[in-house]
Amino acid sequence: MVEPLLGWYQENRRHLPWRENREPYRVWVSEIMLQQTRVEAVIPYYERFMERCPTIASLAACEDEQLLKLWEGLGYYSRARNLKAAAQVICERHQGQFPSEYEEILALPGIGAYTAGAVSSIAFEEPRAAVDGNVLRVITRLTQDSHDITDAKFRSEITADLERIYPPEGRGDFTQSLMELGAVVCVPNGEPKCGECPLSALCGARGSGTQLQYPVKKKKADRKIEQKTVFVIQFQDKIALRKRGDRGILSGMWELPNTDGILSGQQAAQWLADRDLSVRTVDGGQQLKHIFTHIEWHMTCWAAVCENEGGDPDLIWVTRAQLENDIALPTAFKKVYRAVRVT
């Protein structure tokens, strides 16, 4: 499969900003951003991130709030925190130079076998595979393999099998060609584009017409639904925020004030009064939904205009300009802020 795949990749690869320069720092940042996120969505984030943090040292020194603002909208904010933590480790232990040894890359915060393999092969031309969902889909269709792709042992076996066939040259291209084939030809949703595939003659699933039977994946558990009541609270030209706790979803992030459960308008007014907020108006009751990986928030949203800052020590008050330009607000709360505007 190596020769036809490399030939196809050279002719058909997408021109992406992280492919034009394979400096390991750039490859690493792109791979972290691309986890759980579409290529089209990542490109503007990547370009902005590289402009603000062009080097490992600049990332290590980046203020947390600025870092999270750069990441705002990408989600999975632990990725950004781990990027900075790893950059600091690189500065402390590797004199600011990205390590070239696979085991040293793997030891960095936030880096698993997939990312270590991607950086090792793409930036350093090592025979290391990067096996993600795209690659597993390609391989299981080629071989008509019915193993559960969520099984870590199976993923390790596929990784080892691929590393045995890595070419002596063009190893980074081989890694990216597998990713690319799974992303644009052997696609995750809908019919694969077998007529465009350089491996169609080798594909067992194509030969038997069973492409959509692969990959085999254990059914996910249903998402847990949580009811939330979320407030957009205004005093003069400022909006109330508070910091989330250090554990759980969106840990350590800023949030709009909220509480568990569904509050009626009267209950919402009482919730505000309990925090010594002198409320002029409470409007809304709009229903919004936000989906995380394993949790679904059903949000009842209220907008309140107040005549004081109240007595809740957890609330801070920021201007709209600060909220737009300086403070990272997770997408779930950004959605509420934009939908339930106060005057």
C-alpha cells in the first residue's frame, strides 16, 4: 500500500499551514488542535496562535488568560493547559528545543501515542505511526477487520503493523497520507469515495461491498442530561462572571452565574435576591442546549438588569469589551451570552 498511497498524496494533498513548515513545534500545536476538531475550524485558530506564540519559549511564558482566550471556541481547554505545561517542561529540561526522541516526546504533558507518533514521523522522519479514527477506518476496511477499534490493544497492534512497513524515505508523508485518505476519501460519514482511492484494488471491503460495516465500534453510552439555569446579569455597563471549580467539566474556566435545575421567573428573581442583587428587570426563560462528549446541558436562560453589584464574593464584574477581547468564555456560556442579551 505504501507506493500508491504516497503517489496519491503528492498529487492530492490539501495545502494546510502546518504542512508548509514541519518544524516540530508547529506540527505539535497543529496535532493538539486537530484532536476532536475539524481541519476547517482549526486553520484560523492555528494561524492566530502561531502569530501570538511563535516559539516554545513564548508559549511557556504566555499568561493563562491570554492562552485560554486564544483557545476560546476550540473546546477541550485542558489541551491548551497541557500545551503550556509541556512547553515549560521543554524549556526546563530540553533547553527550549523540542525533543527528537519518541520516548521523550511521549513523556511530555498532554501527549499520547498518537501525537508522539505524528510529531516523530512528520517532524523527524522517524518510522512511527499515528493511529487515530481516520487511520483505523482505512485499515479495518482494507483488511475487513471486525475488531472493536476502541480496544487499546487492537490499536497498538495496528500501530505496530504499520510501523513495520514504513518506507526508508518519506515517512512523514506516509503518516500524513494515511490521515488524509481517511479524512477526504475513506470518509467517516456517508459513502466512501472508492473511485478516488489509490488503495481500492487492495481493499477487502470494497471487493465485497461491505465498506459501511467497518470500522466496528462499541456503542457509546447515552449522554447524561443535566438541567441548568444560567444568568446574564448586568449592572451599569458590566456583566457578572465567576470562576468554576478546579475539578470537573470546564474546570478553572470563567462562567456566567448558573445553578442546577430549572428555575421559573419567580425562582430566578429569588436566586438573584439571595445574592443581595437589587433587580430592576428579569426577562427570558429561553431554552438552549449544549453538547459535551459525555454530558448534555439543557439550559434555561435569564437576563437580569441590576442596580448594584450584590454581595456574592464569587462574582466579578467585567465590561463587554473585556469579555469580547480578554476573557475566555466557554462555548456553552458564550452561546447564552449571545442569545440572551440585556440592554
